[in-house]
Amino acid sequence: MLALPAGTDNTADPTTPTGAPTDWRLQIPEHHRRHLRAWFLAIAGLVAGVLVVGGVTRLTRSGLSIVDWDPIMGVIPPLDHAQWQAAFDRYRQFPEYQQLRQGMSLGEFQFIYYWEYTHRVLARLVGVAFLVPFLGFWVRGYFNRPLALRALLLFGLGALQGLMGWLMVASGLADRPSVSHFRLAAHLGLAFLIFGYAIWLVRELSLPGVRPARDRNRRRALLRGLRGIGVILALQVLWGAFVAGLKAGHYANTFPLMVGRLVPPGLLAWDPPALALLENPLSVQWTHRLLGTVLLLAAAWFARHTRRLGADPGSRRLSTALLALVMVQYTLGVLTLIRFVPLGLAATHQFAALALFGCWVWTLHHACRLAEA
């Protein structure tokens, strides 16, 4: 059992009807919830920063520059020429240097080292930003049992992300000078999950109760539409990671045609053919394009459907915002492709995907809290 700290109010809110289940959020005073919202929002912002820097690290091919996983002493970078030379000599023992970067200077190594170092330090900062306030809130009695368990789940996801990050890097230190695109997808997916869950907790602590819906069928229709969009969005992010891992954005840099066709020749040219959509860079990019187009059509349908249902004003506004972000993301994806993946555009494309996911989480929470009539 998880004991509650002294001072935690575990009584039912006086506005809760007699006999109705107590809303765990209403057991937490509003001024406490306000501080907790700021905390979870700060964590979400830090995760977004880590993701952007991680994207730049990947685009500059800096991710394999630090070849050891040292969670404690790794926060201290090389401080003098001898330490820098030792780090560089260590890097030169691995396939990336031996196969791709023979003759690299120490200055060039320092450039890629600092990108990966910044990425790792920011990731550790997320852990500190969780643990220090968590202990302070715990001592001051901010948590009840449901919130404490939710917060600990967020921390567990962060710890798993750290392990997944190293497993990803380790996959590029063996035989080939590139990380597994499957592990990259798992690493990126966990980042999205942590960000989305932090946003969800912000919303949980923002609403004192459910809001009226027009009727049960409207609410169910909204949730069905959002779940469908969520599945497409998850697949789109997954294949986006495959594109990044296989550097598939450097193939067929035209739009909407690929190699002069909507369906490029040799789409399933792989052994076995079924793996082409997972392994063949051209096929992976085509799948990412297809999923993006399907997502755009689904978001347009959902925005229109929300209005035709006569949904509440909040749902209509959020569905419009969701469509707008999908359109921005789609445009950024096309520009990134036809301009041969420039660093700024590619990083913005990745950040826009995270913003889109955050909007979807916000909209889903809104729909889930609508009361069934």
C-alpha cells in the first residue's frame, strides 16, 4: 500500500452527491492543483526540448559520438585537451569513424560530441525536474494515492526511455555505423508517450468535474473518431522514425510523384516482399507519405463530422485546431522532402508532430470528460 503523506485531504468534496464515487482530483485543493499543473507542464516542455535536440543530434549524425553510457559521471564533459583526445580515441575504435569519418579532426569530433552531450544532459534534467519537485510535493502533502501512482508511472516511463536510448545507441556500435531504426522508433515513441501523458495529467488537474454533453451518441461518435485518428497518427510517427533511421528522406525528393509515379516501381522489391514497407527506404518513405495523406483526410472528416454532430463549442474548436496542425505538419513534411532534408525544416517537422500529438491528447481528454446524458 502507498501511504498518504500527513496533511493530505482524503475526504469527499462537499459538492459530490451523496453516494457518488469521490473524484480523486477534488480531494486536492485547487492551489495545490495549480502548482502540480505547472510541474507537469514544465516536464512536458522539457521533453519537447529533449526531442528537438535529439532530432538535431540525429540530423547532424552526432548520436554515436559518445560511445559509453555513464548516467552519473557522464554529466561532466572532457575538460582539457588530454581528455578530449581520449574521448576521440575511444570514438575512433567504432564503426562510424572507421567506415564513414576517417580523417575527422578533433574540432569536428567536438561538434558532434556536444550535440549528443546536450541531448543526454537535457534527458537527465528531465529526471531531476521530476524527482526534486516530487519529493517536495510529497513532503508537503500535495499527493493523494491516485495522483502519486500516476506521477510514479510517468517517472517509470522516463527511466525506461533512458534505457531505450542507450540500447538504441548500442545498436550502432557493433557492426554497422547506424542505429537500428526499430529501436529509434521505440525511443521516439516513448518520448511521445511521456509528453502526452504529462499533458494528460495537466488536463486531469485542470477540470474539477465532467461537463455536459448533448447526448451519449454524440460523445461516442467523438471518441470513435478521435481513436481512429490516434491510430493513424501513431502509425505516422512510427513510420516517420523509420524514415529518419533509414535516411529515407534522401530518396525520391519530389512530390506528389515518386520516381515519376504515385506508386514507385520496386515498391515491394525486398526479400521477403512483406518486409519492404519496414526495411526498403523508398517503400518506407512511400508509406509515410500515404499515412500522412490518410491522416490529413481523417482530420478534415473529423472536423466536419464534429460540426454536423452539433457537438459542444470546445469540441468544435479543438477539432479545428487538430486539422490546422495536421495541415501545417503535412506542409512541413513536403517542404522537408523537396528541399533535401535541411536541418531547420526537418527539426521543425519533428516538433510539429509533437505539437499535433499534444493537441490530439488534449482533444481526447476533452471528449472523455464529457458527461453521458
